[in-house]
Amino acid sequence: MKKYRVMLLALVTLVLLSTLGSANATIESYNWIGPLIKNERDEFYGDYVTGYKTGSTATLVVNVRNHLSKDMNVSAVIVSFDWGVNYTSTEVNLTRVFAIKPGEAHVFTVVFTVPDTTVASNLVTHKYKIYVDDVNATTGDKKLLYNNLPLALSNFVVFSSTQADAKETERELDKYDWSSTISYYFLTGEAKQLYVLAKGAKTQGYNAYVKGDFATAASRYQDALDNIETAWANETAVYSGFEKSLKALVDSGQGVLNMVGYGYTLFGIGFIFMGIGVLVYLVRKSGTPKVSA
């Protein structure tokens, strides 16, 4: 009897797990649109995160698939954060239900304003859940069916304004080459010095950001950006002046070559005419040859 009870419990567990799996399959996929960073490693948090700047607009798209054998009447798509606030899609509600046919899917959008860091701290990552509610009908009295389990997620971050400035400036710095050999390509000593200063400021900015000193990080990153931009601007001006001088030299040399070429041509024509004159002179001087009898 005990053996049968164990087998029955295993069978019930298997059925329940199968039911949970199909329920979870309702939310087939999701995506965050336009975040400041997306699935990128942030050394302050020590993990891969997705985040928006405080006060900006966050957009979440959710792909909902009907795993049932009948129509799924979606009445709400909600994202609930651990800071105690829920954000709901305006596309559906109890008076505007969206029916999804069996096996088909529909993408819903949730848009909200990212709260202040006094509400959602920028010092930690946040957990959140995506819910899909469905009801028994599209018209008349409606009853919530609870067919769908929420999708639990994490590593959402809210950046403070200063922190976001530091991240954006760091990205601008990433456009430049910071390899150890790049300084050898600078033509002027001034550019080399500015590059060294920029590289030092960039390192200081990174160290400050990792420690959570976002104001210092933003300031040092900006110093690095100013210096590296000035270094390259200086190089551009110098190379431009060098190119102009070289072009002037080439143009001048071309003129000289042209004059030399013209001189040689005239000199050659002169020799031709001179040769013709000599031949005519010799013929006239020798006279007409006499014919023997």
C-alpha cells in the first residue's frame, strides 16, 4: 500500500509540474526598449543589468501566447516591482478585453515613467514580475481565471541623474582607442601629454564609479573626454597644416617641372631648326654638282 501511495504522489507531482510548465509558457518572451544599458555588466552592481535613468520613459513589450485549447481573454498585463508599484498596459482592461486564439500570440506594451531614486534606490538591483490576467469572457460579467503564473525576473536598475551622466560620458570615451601604443601615433608632444592626462582621468573616473562616488566619476570622465578630444583636435590641425604645406610644395615643384619641360622642348626645337639651317648652308656652299660628259 505504501508503494502505491508513493507512486500516486509522484504521478500527482508530475501532473502539477506539467500544469505549471504550460502556465509559464503564457509569457513567451519580453523585451525592454530604449534603456540606458541593456544586459550589460556594470561594475558597481557587479552583475549584468538592464536599467533606465530616473525620470525617463521605460517601455516593456510582452509577447503573450495562448497555451489553452480555447480563447484566452487577456484583461491585464502588469509589471510589478519590488519598490511596491505596479505598472499596467493601457491596451487592455476589464472593459476592453483582448482575445487570443489557441496557439497564437500577441505583443502588449507597458509604458511608465521611471521613479525617483528616493522611491527606487539606485544603489541596488531590483526584482520584478510580469503578470498576465485572463477572464472567462469578453463581454458581460467577467471572472478572473488565474490561468497564468507570473514571470519572475531581476537585475533591473534605476540610475540617478549623476550616475547616468557618468555612464553616458564613459560610452563617449569608449569610442577612442586606449591601447598602450596609440600615443606613438601622435605627432606632437602636446597631444601625447593630453592623451596621458585623459587616460589617467578615465582610470580615476572608473575607480570612483565602482565605489559609488558618481559625482566624482562624472567629473573625471568629463575631464578625460575633454583632454582626448583636444588631443585629437590638435593632431588634426597639425596634420592639416602639414598636408597644406606638402600640397603647396608639390604644386610649386610641379610648376618648376613644367617650366623645365617647356625649356627642354624649346631647346630641342631650336636644335632642329639649327640643324636644318646648317644643312641648307652646306648645300648652297657646295653648289650644283657637275655632270661628266
